[in-house]
Amino acid sequence: MEPLISFIAELQPWHWVVFCFLLLGMEALGAGGFLLGAAAAAVLQGFLLWLVPDMGWAVQFSVFGAGALIFTVVWWFFLRKSGQNSEEPLLNDRAAQMVGRIVVLDQNLPGGHGRIQIGDTKWKVRANQTLEAGATVVVVGSEGMTLFIESDR
């Protein structure tokens, strides 16, 4: 336990920079942005320790903790959603892209449940009624990868 305490008491600015890179590496593994605030706080703490070299370890950890909290909250509320607006909001939602498509059924859908072929994909579908092969249907909605269809009469 003694070596750990002596290490903590002798932290240098480069320790905080290395810690920042470790946090960024963990973030790259899929933390969803939660470690970005802590990484920024580690860099800030390293800079502050470089400016004030006689800063005690308790102050260092307090500044790091407060900085991590502040940077994470700022990222979560203000920066997380920037850049997510797209000209194609349905680009990665294939089921939602099918809404409005008109399809001719190639098989019966007893009870309104079954599968239909649209392009090169078989889709699970639900309807409010039994539909016969040859009926023209329109896709009116989706839930997950299930399409909701109605007769196009």
C-alpha cells in the first residue's frame, strides 16, 4: 500500500496526460462519449499541475473530479447531439424507408401475418385482416423490422 501512496503523492503532469490517453483508448472501445469529459479533465489537470507544480494530490483529484463532472455534463447536454442532423434522417432505418411503398402480394397472408418480398429482402408483415395473393397493399408503418400493411383499395 505504501508504494501506491508514494506514487499518488508524487504525480507529475505527464501522468495526467497518460491517463487522458488511457481514457481515450477506453472511449474508443465504445463508452458512448462518457469518458470524453474525464479525458478532458485529465488534460486540464495535467496543465494545471504544470503551472502549479506544488499542488497536493488531494487538490489534484478534487480538480480532476470536478472537471470530469463539468465536462461530462457539458458534453451530454450541449455537444452530444450536434452533427446528428442529416438530410437523410431515415438513412439507417430501412423499415421506415418502406413506408408508402405499394406491393402486390405473391402469397396469402392468413390472419394478416406473414412475410413478403420487397426488392431483395423478405420482410415480416402484419395487417388488420387476411389478405389474398395478388392483392395490392401499401406499407403504412413499421415497428422494428416488421412492416404494417393495409389493402390499397
